[in-house]
Amino acid sequence: MSYLIYSFLSAAISMALLGYIIRFVYMKVPLPSRVNYLYVYLYDNYGFWNLFFSGTILFTVIYYSLAIKKMTSYFTLISNSVQQLSKGQFDITIPVKNHGGLGRFAQNINSMEEQLKSLIEEEKRAVQSKNELVTNVSHDLRTPLTSIIGYLQLIEEDQYRDEVELRYFVTIAFDKSKRLNRMVNDLFEFTKINNRDVALKLIRFNINELLKQLTAQFNPELRTAGIKIEIKNPAAEIMIEADPDKLMRVFENLISNAIKYGREGKKIDLIVEENEQYAVVKVVNYGEAIPANAIPHIFDRLYRAEKSRSDETGGTGLGLAIAKGIVELHKGEIIVSSNEAETIFQVQLPLPMDH
């Protein structure tokens, strides 16, 4: 576009020059004395057409020289900016000008700069997240391991009063060992899911049947906690295509959390719904609300809303992260909402194409 503008200006000036010559030669219009002297001199020595074409060429060269100078200056600016980017200076924005293809080139460099910024920030967050993971895992693994070693040392040194106390020490060490084993298994499972290194065994089944089996497994724990669980819409046949074992893990984690943090509400509702695209399962408890500032991080690995790391309530801190990973492997979504009345974990799973 800029070349067309320069060509148009050059032609316009040449036509103006031609107009002056015509006025001088044919129309006998007097010109300013200096211009008149210059035209007479040029006309007498070079002729009309030579004068016209020479003027056209002269002005064309002048305009293209100016255009090339501007483009060269703009290209130098872009080149210097790229050099600064190569040194890691990402606070540079190249002005986008309409100089042929250089404007688009500058725009692409600006886009690349933004992407590089984003990638660097993402890498920093990943490194920080890995460091936090190592720190938290080390803490969580060390706690039960220290207890196991401590009680086994008491047994090794015969520091127990009688067989009853010996069995008590063994029981505690055994419970801590199971917790340690569960944490290691969760960590391995989370790593596999996070790296998408999991092969789903997809079959078609009724999700209500899976939930009925699962709630039956929780009966002893529910009785101990004094909580009732109810499946709403249990008669509906909602068929999905998924890995039932993996989904069982998702709802195990959600129901366990509902029992752990919803004791005050004395009940848990499993609401099963269906829309055009998704089967929707809501796990609802009526206990204490999740703090608003914890909601965005609730599915982060090793995040605990109550910030305690006790064996009783803390868990491994990976359950919800694993649940989220499994749901996403199924091309679904898991979201949470919480207020003083209820806390809802909602799982959306895509329905089969031919449902």
C-alpha cells in the first residue's frame, strides 16, 4: 500500500510539473521569475519531453529514497528489538507501522514476545510447583515414617510393659505403614494421571448402578459418622462410556471428603441428572463451607483448605487432584461451589454420541 501511495504522489508531482510547462509554453501564463528562468533554461536546453520525464524520474527517486530510508530505519528498529529479545529483555514492544510486510513482521514478533513471556512465567510456576511438591511430599512421608521407626525402636529395645502395650505399638506402626503405603500409591497415581500415562478401559454402563455399589461400600463408615446418604433419581438409566474403576476412585474421593467435612449436616445427597451433552453427578454435603479463598485451589495437588496436616483430616492432599485428572481424562469437568448451606462437587461426564 505504501508503494502505491508513493507512486501516486510521484505521478501527481510530475503532472504538476507538466501543468506548469503547459501553462508556460502554450497558455503564456507568466510564472514567478525564478521558476520562469529555470523552466526557460531547462526547456531551451533539454526540450519538453526530456524535461517532463527527467522531473518524473527525479521526484520518483526522491520519494522512493525517502521510503527506503524509512523502511531501513524501521527494519533497524526491528532488528535491534529482536537482538534485545535474544538477550532475555521481554519488556519491548515494537510499534506496528504500515511499511510493506515489515508491519506484519513486527506484529508477529510482538506476539512471539508475549508467548515467550507466558512460557517463561509458566516454567517458573512449574519449577515452584515442583519444589513445593517435593517439600510437601517429604513432610508427609516423613511424619508417618518417623512414627513407624519410633514405635519399632521401642519394640526392638523391649521398652513396653506387657503384651498389651506391645500389641498397641504394633497396631500404631501398622496403621502408619498403611497410611504411608496409601500416600505413596496416591503419589504414583497422581504422577501417572498428570502425565496422561493412563490407559482408560472404556465400557458402557449405567452410572446409577455404579453409585449404588459405591454407597453400599460406604455403609460402615457412614454409620460410624452418623450420616445418611441418598441417591436422588436412582431409577433413571443414564448410560455413559467410561472406565468404571477410575470413576469409582473419583466418587470414592468425593464421598470420603463429604463424610470427613460434612459430619455436621448428617446427610449426603448424590444428585444424578442428564442434559443434552453430559451426565451430571452432584455430591452434596451440608457441613462447614469451604473458604472462598480456597475454592480456586481446591483441586491443586497437596492443597488442604484447612491447612492442617493431621492424619485424621488431612489425608494425602492428592485425592481431589487425582479426581480432577481422571475426570479430565474422560473429557469431562469437575467443579465445586460452597456456601453456608451446602457444598457441591459437580462432575460432568460426556454422554455417548448415540445416546
